[in-house]
Amino acid sequence: MFSIGFGIAAAVIVLGAILYFANDKFKTTVQTLFGKANSAATTPLDRQKNAYEKLVASVNAQLGNVAGARAGAIQAEQDVKAAQDELAHLKGQYASYKDTAKPETVTALVAKIATAQEKVTQSQTMAETAHAAAEMANKALDTAREQLETAATTITSNEQKAQVTAVLNSAAKVSEDLKGITARLGSFNENNRQIDKDFLAAQERLKMGQGSTADQDLAALDRQSKVDATRAALDAELAAAKK
């Protein structure tokens, strides 16, 4: 009786722990993973990774409860087998001694058989409860692991998004900076006109320093006349030398 009572109590404790894990605690952790920020982290991705690590630790912490549930189911099966073996032994004694044993001995044996039958029934109920607890524990663990895999995939995707975001922000900054340079080139190009104007003004000043157009033409004719006269004299000397 003590063994059965202890087994039932253990099953209730394990079942309660599994229900707590599968519902409130697990839900709270998942909510933290998908929205409740950890103020100690610096970026949304850092906060998400931090929450994921806590979730993994929470799931790993429940492995003992799952193992306990499985062990409870195995022990319950063993208790059923032991109770059935005891009942079979008592029934064998009854079949062998019911006609030869003292009446009070037979009566006591029948009472033991009744107790053994009750023990078998209780053991079978305990085994069913333990198996249900083990199945629930396995299901909760499998669900948690599946969600962890999904969360890990999400983190990987978000890491890639963060990298692309950094590239996009860099490209945007370059574009903004170049747009600013393009705008400043307007004032840069305006100086070209002034530089050209100053160049033309210098040329005109030089021309003006050489006199009027007529004076410049006359001076050019004088220079050309001197050149022509010098050339004629040279040609005459060459012709005289040939004679």
C-alpha cells in the first residue's frame, strides 16, 4: 500500500511540474523571446539572442522532469507485474490448499487474495496515470524543441537581415553624401564662369595696352615691310654671287 501511495503522489508531482512547464513558464519564455525586451541588451537582435539562450536553458532544465516521468511509467509497469505475480501466487495457494487447510487459514488466504486484487487494480490505475504523464512530458519536450528550432531559424534569418540592413544603411549614406556633393558642385561650377571672365579680361587688357586697332595694324605692316626688305636684300646678294 505504501508503494502504491508513494507512486501516485510522485505521479501527481511530476504531472503538476509538466503542466506548469508546458503552460505558464513556457508561454512566458516564448513571449519574452518574441516581444519582451531585455533592457541589458543593446539591439533587438541581441535581446532576441539573450531570450533564446534563456529559453534553451529553461528547456534543458526540464529534462530531469521528463526523465522522471518516464522512470515513473517504468516503475508503475513493474509494480503492476509484481502485484499480478503476487495475486497469481496467492490464487495458486488457494487452489492447492482450499480443501486441506484449516478453515481460518483459507479465510485468511481469501482475504489476502482480495487485497492483492485491489493492489493490482490500483497498480494498473497508477500505471495508466504514469504513462499519461510520460506522454505529456514527451509531447511538451518535443513541442519545446520544435519551437526552439523555429526560434533558431528566426535568429539566423534576423542575423542576415541585420547584415543586409547595415549594407543598405551604408549605401544610403553614400547616396546621401554624393547627393550633397552634387549639390555643392553647382557653386563649384559657377566659379568656372568667373575664371573664364577673368581670363578674357586679361586678354583684352593686353590688347588694349598695345594701342588701338589701327595702331596695331600699322605696326604689323611696318614689321612685315622690314621683313620683306631684308628678304629682298638677301635674294639680291645671292643672285650677284652666282654671276
